[in-house]
Amino acid sequence: MAANVSPRNAPRPLDVEAVRRDFPILATTVHGRPLTYLDSAASSQRARPVLEAVEHYERHSHANVHRGVHALSQAATAAFEGARERVRRFINAVSVKEVIFVRGTTEGINLVAQSYARPRLRPGDEILITALEHHANIVPWQMVCEQTGAHLRVAPINRRGEVPFDEFQRQLSPRTRLAAFAHISNALGTVLPVKRMIEAARAQGAVVLIDGAQAVPHARVDVRALGADFYTFSGHKMYAPTGIGVLYGREELLAAMPPWQGGGDMILTVSFEKTTYNELPAKFEAGTPNISGAVGLAAAMDYLEGLGIEAVAAHEQHLLELATVELGRMPQIELVGTAAHKAAVLSFTMKGVHAHDLGTILDADGVAVRTGHHCAMPVMTFFGLPATARASFACYNTEEDVARLVRALERAREVFG
Ligand code: PMP
């Protein structure tokens, strides 16, 4: 039984030691030190129930999905389509037709760019993003702009790393055909006021895509309550395997979009004269899908809801606040991203030390942080930095992890001092 399993929404604080026992990899030692894993924003670790669900599927139920009449194919199809229903419930979509399995957030955004935006946009149309986006939510739109003659607009951020709502609104106009922005920034931790932003964009007639890669592990996401047209995320940031993610789209929009990739499963009939396409969601899932990944994703959703997403979020918020205070006391450390609303991510620099050198020193102490531009080069340019170090928190992190980070930073200061 996984730790902390409780009825949905039970306001029970997280038993973090029990949670840690659910993540076997946390027992790893690195350079002879216990692992302090503070890189979950890049990829989280997998919970035992996720590993077990994947293994159980692979050992007992694997065959190709959808086409087989034999028992294993039917078992695999049931597992795969059961996972889709699990996702539907997790994000509160109306129908499983609105849940498209993709490789991850990157693929979800590219699918919308190429299948929704490319056929519709004309010269003079605009796509609005913000200045804190991950490259995955910049480059696909730049490609569409090149392909269609549309123009990319960027809502600015302030020195705290927030997207001021009035600035965002000022960039909107009836020319805005599509707005795409992060729910939570991976580089800065900023939580965007997505509901207000969605309402404002839709009021101008724009279709809205939310990059939820950093949000689904830390916040309850209800796509209907948000009013998003598209919402996309990756399994591997929410305790599920890599290579599986979700694109949610309102059925009406998905139904009107052409397929993105052609191949098996996305067709009804094929002849050399004419091919007819399958219904949703199969229309967007050409080829054999990542079946065990979908099974793992469903198990991760069970796990996260078993812990209670609110309890996880409260725990991570406590660690973020603790780390913010502790690092804020260190004179050589500068925090990058000080938004009023943040989640799970602490970016920082150490005076006179390149982030990569800092990361190497921390690694020697077993402390895993990410260093670099975090696939958000425009954010780094805005702050005039080549890179930052980033500590990010998940359900299994502890106050001791924060203390180890602080001790490792103090040692780094002595080394570089
Ligand atoms: N958007 C954000 C905000 C992210 O943090 C990431 C992953 N770092 C992505 C998009 C891309 O996700 P993936 O690599 O899983 O496709």
C-alpha cells in the first residue's frame, strides 16, 4: 500500500517519511553521500505504485491495442483506455475524446501549433505568449509564424518574474488568434493568474493553450473550471514515466482539426484513392502508443490524489518558503524570481561563480540541482544572466534536504571564496 493514501481531498498533512519509502531511488548514494534530489522540475522520480503498475502491465497484459480480438490485446486496450478515463477524471474533462495521449508537453504544443494554428492563421494574425515561456512554448509558435506570416507577440515580465495582468491584456487585440502561456514557470516558479488571462484572451476571441508541465504535480487542475481550450502536460514531471503526456482539447476544437500525423490507428479506411480518418481521440494518435506509459501515468494520478494534491502543495510551499528564507540570508546568493505567487521552484545565482561550477560542487555533496538556462533563454536574457542554479521541490523532499542544500552552498562559498 502506498503511503498516506487517504480519501480524496482529505486535509491530512503529508507523512513525508512514508512518502519517501514509496520512492526507491531516494535510497541512492551519490559520491558516497545520501542523494538530495532537488531537480524534480526537470523530471520527478517514480513512485513504487507507478513502477509496479508498469511492470504488472508489461508482465501480464501487453499486446498491441485496439486491433486484436485475442485476450491480451483486449487486456492491453482496456488498460490503455482505462488510463485515458483516469486522465479525464484527473483534469475533469467532459469526455475521453478530449484526452489525447502524446509524448509530453512538447509534442502537445507542436500538435496544436501544426494542426490548429497552421491551417487557420493568416498574415496579420497574432499569437500571444509571455516572456517567461519554456522553449517548447516559444519555438513551435515561431515555426507557425514563419509558415503562415502571423506575428508573435510577447507579454513582458517584471523584475520579480511576474506577468503583470494589465501588460498581458494590453497585448491582446482582435488580431490575437491564439494565446499560449505557462501555468507555472519552470525557470522562476511564478504561478500565473491563468484563469484571468484565459478569460481576457477568450474575450478577444483567441483560443488559449496552457502549458501545464509544471502545474499538474503541484496544483489541482480542472480544465473546465479554468476554461482552457487546450491544456498540455508531461507524465514525467508528476511521478509517471517519460515518453507519455497529455493534450487536452475541447472536443469541438479537436473535431475540427485535421490529423497531425498519419499512420495506423488514426484511420477508418485506407485506399490509394481516399483515406477516411478515425474519430477522436484516435485521429491524433497515429501508430502504436506508449501503452505502459499511459498505465504508469494513471497510477501516478492515483498516487498523487491518494496523497492529496492540496497536501502535497502545502508541503512543497513550506519547503519553498523555508529555502527562500535560508538562501535569502546568504549574502552571496541572489534569488531569481521573487513573484508573490510561486510554486516549488527556487532559482538563484552565487556571486562570482558560474552556475555550472556551483552545480558540480553541490553534486559532490550529493545535492542534485539543475543549472543552466532551463530551456528559457529569454528569461535569462531578461535578468542579464547566462544561467541560474535551480532547486525544485516535490512531495518527497524534506527540511533536511533544504538544510543539505544550504550546507553545500556554504561549502561552495568556501571553495570559490
Ligand atoms: N514547458 C515547461 C514549463 C516545462 O517545464 C517543460 C519541461 N522542462 C516543458 C514545457 C517541456 O516538457 P517535455 O520536455 O516533457 O516535453
